[in-house]
Amino acid sequence: MAELRCRKTGEKDEPAPEGLLDQLHQVETRDEDNRTAGADTGAAGNAGGDSRAGGTDGILPPTDEEKVDHTSANSTASAKAAQTCSKSVLLQRVVKLFIGCLAAVTCGMVYAVYLSTYHERKFWFSSRQELEREITFQGGSGLYYYYYKHMLFASSFEKGVYELTRDNRTVSGQTINAVEQLSLYPELLSSLLYKLSGSQDAIEPVYFYIGVVFGLQAVYVTALFVCSWLMSGTWVAGMLAVAWFVINRPDTTKVDYAIPLRDNWALPYFSCQVAALTGFLSNNVSSGVEMFCYLLMSVTTFSFIVMWEHSHCVLFVQGVVLLLLDCFDLIPPRKMADIHKVYLSSLLLAYVLQYQRPGLLSSPLLSLLIATLLARYLQQNMKIGPLVARLMKIVLHLYLVFTTGITFNYLVKRILPVDQSDFILKFLEVKFGLNSTTEFIPNLLLCEEGFQSPGQDLFFRLTQASVLPFYVLVMLVCVLSTMQTIYRRLSGESLKGSVQMEDGRIGERPEVIYHVFHTLLFGALAMLFQGMKYLWTPYVCAFTAFGVCSPELWMTVFRWVRLKSVHPVVLALILSTAVPTIIGFSLWREFFPRVLSELTEVQEFYDPDTVELMNWINQAPLAAVFAASPSLLGTVKLCTGWPVTSLPLYTDISLLQRSESTYQVYAMRSAEEVYKLLTAQKSSYVIIEEELCNQMSTSRGCRIKDLLDFANGHVVYDKGETYTFSKYGRFCHEIKMNYSPYTNYFTRVFWNRSYHVYRVNSVISFQY
């Protein structure tokens, strides 16, 4: 009997199988059944002992000490199994995090290498002379690189900064603070980094400059990767977002053709800020991760404001998105207050660093912050009450915010010397059809590609890459779920602290709701201004990748359709893996050969006429001042360093007015009128471009000479008919005839197929 008891006890003391807790529970249940069966057998044996020959006892019941030992063994086995399970889960998380980070960094590095290789193949950069390399900076963007060179040649960093803050060698007759007016902080930092890193003997300055920009682009796509990864929970979404970003590169970045532009320096910081904000709004992160996201958001917000003069307008749109989330009580008030602190502190630091730039105090972002604080103080009970009452309070709150913000902005502009508000307002009136004007500057801006509405080719390219159809589907699901969440919040229902996949409520996650409003608002702006697509399309790629890879989104759909034939969780997990896999393979098959062909096909950018012109200008007198179109003047300033009459900036009204005066060489003006306009700007030479003088007619009527004729009243359009009222021929045509009175005021000193350079005579010579 003792032998039998020891055997059964040994069976109960076998180690529990390592695995899930339910397996452990099954083992414990089976042991309990064995104990019950053993007790019953022992009782039956005692009852029938007299009738059996040789008399044997039944199985004795376990003593109290044996019961205590058995309970202790079960508890120890359960603890060991739970500890093993938690270690396994922790290991899985660490491995997943490591693979995701490795994939994110790899995507960024591969993209930077791709950009560098593509740039080399397109411009044959390494085989060109310094002058030819600088000409490849198109669209007037080379002006910024000029100041980078200036800082490298300065005797010290402090001396270089001092010279740029009192620059009288750029715009003729003016002394400007180039650091403030042109936002030259990227050039200051890159030149300082180039000197401090000791790269003078290892790499040429131009390669270092380009390498920094390409490195920031790597950070850009890495931040988009992380943003999609945070929302979906899988790094596969990040890879899909990067793939869509690269495929739609003409609509996601301008780094291909204008490397020094402020956008290419600033938008990577904004992408990091959005990724940090996504993590900060999430309810599924620890306090340490939340603090890290807050600090990262603070640093990137400040950097974004410093790097780009239009950054506060972008942050204003982001602030409106967060205002809507706060009105509907979708994010905690504590987080909203922390975000406002980030905005205010970044604006204050940028204001101090940027030489007290008035544009920051009159920015819409600061007006929104002040108005929000005041409206919240006046409406402290906005988030309580029944549904209808809360809706009315939200409408009143938004009315208070925007009326107070507009009033504050108006007062600031009246107090501070900000003289560009009327110019911007007139442009917006013409853009939205509220007014019409014959003025040259508003019509010139309307003809700029970035201010025009996007064409159908944008949607065709996004559809061809499959991102737009999936974006519409993902957005539809998220919008409907968000509306349900808003209704529940306004009805008094509290949000869950952490939304599980089985709940099927993708619209209750604050970070997802933010991206819904983010892409909707920036998408609306992109439909009005084509230049805004560079702030919309990258986040369309990240948001769409999150949607197709998120099991929660599929679960939300299955909850709506009440799926019962198949387990919804299993099907959601399958689809969240299968759909991105199919999309990835289709993109690989269709677009990967195209991306590789961009690196293999032979391209050549060569402009011998511009090179010849720059070589001639380098031999001009030291006191020479050149007048031309703003984009050409940016190249002249970069390649020669001579003073110019204007700069390729479309936010400074004084520079735009100077550009309008220079553009009169393409109007129907007399030689005397053009001469007076040029001498008023202290011009020594004027460059006439054949491309502008002989520009073909466009459907939009955006030729420079058409805009000038319309503004000068020389051409009138009436009922489809064109009437010309000018007794002079077009100046750029007439001056080439070399007859008086044009030869009295101007002398041709250089010409080739693309350019004609005329000296503005300081002493008028009358020849007949």
C-alpha cells in the first residue's frame, strides 16, 4: 500500500509542461481527477476486504501533510510556468523591436544611397567642374548654397555670421539680414559641422552639403516608417509606407531637382515631430516612452520652426487638428496642455534666436494658442452636459477661438511693422474667386506651380501605385469609427484606457484620430495648392500602410458586418498579413524595375549657354550689379557672387516689386521707361532671356509678357477679343534691332543662343 501511494504521488509530482497557462490548468485538472479516483478506489477496497482471500487493504487517502506538499508543488509549477511565459513574451517583444528598428534604419540608409546614386547618374556630378555643379541647383535654390560657401571662406564662424546679418553685397542698394530673411540656419549649421568634423581634407564642401540633405531625407522616411509602425503594431506597415513614398517620389519630395530648398531641410524635422506626437497621444505606451516622445516632440518642433519660415503655418494646421480632438474630448486635457507648452516655448525660443522676427508674433499659430487659452478659461464646463448642449458649446467654443484669434492677429499686425498682410489677403481673394485684379504680383503667384490646383495626373499616379484606392477605403472605415467614438463621447460614455483588437474600435485610439484629421485637412489644402501635396502625400502613404496592416481595422469592419461564419480575430490576423504581402509583391513586380532603371539609364544635364554666361560675368567690373529674372539671379549670385537687383523669394513684397520692375524688359515699354526703372535699382547690366521673350502661349495665360501687358493696361480682353493699347513694341524684341533710342540707353556686351546682356549706360549717348 505504501508502494502504491508513493507511485501515485510520483505521478502528481511530475514537472508541468512548459507552455501556455491553459496547458498548465489542464494538467492540474487531470491531477485532481486522479486524486478523486484514488480516494474512491481506497474506500471500495476497505468495504470489501473481508470477502477477499488473503485480505488486502485499499489505497489509503493522502494525509494532511501530503495535501500541503501537493498544493505547494502545484503553486511552484504555476509560478514557474508564468515566469517562463512572461520571459518568452518579453523575448518576443525585444526581438520584434530589434527587427523593426533594424528595418527602419535600413530603409533610411538605402533611400539615402539611392538618392545619392540617382543624383550622380542624373547630373554626372563627380565629372563636372565646380561651376557646372553649382548650375545644377535649379529653381533659384542655389542662392542658399552661396551662403554656405560664404561661411566656409569666412575667417571665423562669428565673423561669417556677422557679415550675413549685415549683408550689403546681395541686393543692390540694400543692407539685409540674410540669416533672418532667407532662413539660413541650415547653412550655418552645416558649415560649422563641416569645419568642426575636420572634413576639409576628406570630402569636398559640395558633397558634404548634399550628403547632409540626403541624410535628412533618410531621417524623413525613417520617421514615416516609425509613424506607421506605431499605429499598426507591425514593422511591415513601415516598409510598405517607405515603398509607397519612394514610388511616388515626384509627389512626396522636391529633393530630386532642388536640393538646397528650405522644404528639404525642414520637412524631415516635421516628420519626426509627427512620429513623436503619434507616440505621445497613444494610450498603449509607458510613462517613460511618453516622456521620450514629449522631449523629442519639443526638440523637433523648435528645429522645424527655425529651419523654415513657413513652418508656423504648417503647425497652425496641426494645431487646428488638435483643437478638434480637444473639443470632442478625445485626448486627455493634460496632454493637450503639454502640447501647447511645446508650441509656446518653441515660438518663444525661435523668436529670440531669429532676431525678434515680427512674423512669428503675427503667426496664426500664436494667435490660435492665445485664443484657445482664453476660450478655455471662459468655457470651463464645455465638456459636461447632454448631447445637444455639448454640441452647442463646441460650436460656441470654435467661434470664440477663431474670432479671438483673428482679433489678436489683427492687433499684432497693427502694432508691429508687418506690411505683407494686405498682399497675402489680396492673393487669397483672387485665388478663391472673391475678387479679380490686373496687378502683376498676385497674378504671377497664381501662375506659380505650387499655388495652382493639382491636375488629374497627381491622382492618376497615386492610383497607379495603388495607394489612393486603399487610402480611400482605410479613411472611410476610420472616419465612420471616429464618428461613432465622437457620438459616444458627447453622450457621456468614457473611453477605454487601452483599446484591444477584439473590441473592433479603431476610432477610439487618439493617435489614429489625429492622423484621420491630419490627412483630411492637409488633403483639402493640397486640393487648393499643389505645393501642399508634399505635406499630404507622405502621410497618405504612412496612414494607408497602417490601415491595411492593422488587425484592429479589419476587426472594426467585421464587428460592423457581424461576421459569424469565421472567427473574426483569426480572419483579421490573416488579412492584415495577406493583404500587405500581396500589395508588396505587386509593387515589387511593377515598380522595382522602374526604380532600378532610373539608376542605370544614362542622363545628362548640360547647359553650355548658362556656363558661358557665368564665365563672362566673372570677368565683369567689381561694382557691377545685374538685373534679370529672379531664378536666374539666384544662379548669378551663386556662381559669381555679384550683387543683384532681386532674389527668388515669393514671400517678400519688396523683392517682388523689384522683380516686377526688372520684368518690364519683356513688356511693351519705351527704352526711356525701362532705363529709369533699371537705374532706380542701380543696375549695371540687364540680362534678357530668350525663353521668356519668345515664350509660347499657354492655356492659363501665364506668360510673363502677358501678365505684364495685362497689368500695364496694354492689352485688354473683352468678350473673347484682344485689344492692344501701346505705341511701343515689346522691349526685348526692339532692343535687339540696335537702333535709336535703344542704343542710346543700352549697349550689348554679350550674347549667345539663350541670353543677351546689355550694359545700362551711365552716360546717355544720343545716336540717330
